[in-house]
Amino acid sequence: MGDPAPGAPGNRPGAPPAGTPRLELRQLGSRQAAIGVALQFLSRREPFRHFVTGTLVPTVAGQVLRGHYLLALDGRRVAGYLGWALYDRQDALAFARTGTAPPEDRCRGKDVVWLLSVAATERAALDLMLAEGRRRYAGLRVMGVRHKPGGKAVLFDQPIRAGRSRPE
């Protein structure tokens, strides 16, 4: 995590007291800027820094263009990115089985929130993004693949429930 950047809360006169929420969730007004910010952030994080550009760029661009993304910001510093797709159950199960994502025109389903890109520099940013996702999509299922250290990939599939901070 490290120390706050110069000018960040905690490093300037009149900064909010310790423990004051400083993170905010946003979608940027410019979709092109959002794509650039998201890609720059993800390119520095595991496992995304190892992903092929031809796969990562269209995935993130699709998330942003559909409005299926959140940025956690600490002032002007990006502290987290969450990107997803909405699939019908049948498409989500096929994705889980084959590893091949449904085409872009099928990313607005009604049954499953598929987490595609999740990264944060701090736990508070991750928790804030996931809490907003639970608020938006309560009652649906959440699915995705978690990339563990050492290259292991684990599929998760569970109901979205209030009070949970992240998939198991």
C-alpha cells in the first residue's frame, strides 16, 4: 500500500481525520478516458499485467462502453477497478464450462454478474466496490474466475447476498 501520495488525504493541512471515508466510486464522463485509466491501472496489477493486450483491451473497453465498471478513487489516485458482464444463466454456464466468453452482444443478460476484472490497491477499495455491486445486483448470482498465485485459476459461482465483502 505505501504512504499516501503528496497532496492525498492525510498529507495536507485540513485533511480529514483518520478513519474518515476518503474513497469514492465513480464512472468517468469520458468513456475513452475511463478505458485508458482502467487499462493503465490494471496493467500494473496481478494477474492483468501478464494478460495479452489483444484480450485485455477489448474486455475492458466492453465493460466501460456497457457501463459495467466502477473506479474506486482516492482523490485523483485510482485505488480500484471492478469490471463485469451480465449474462443469462445458460451463457454463464457455457462460459464456465468452455472458458470462452459469450460475444459482446450477449453481455446484458439478467441472471448472472460475471466478474471479469477486479483489482485494488487496498482492501477498503475492494470492499467498497463489491458492496456497490451487491447493492445493484442483489438476488442475482455472481460468477467468475479467481487467479491465484502460482497460476491456479478457481471458478466461483454463488448467490449475491448482503453482508458479504467478496467471493469465497
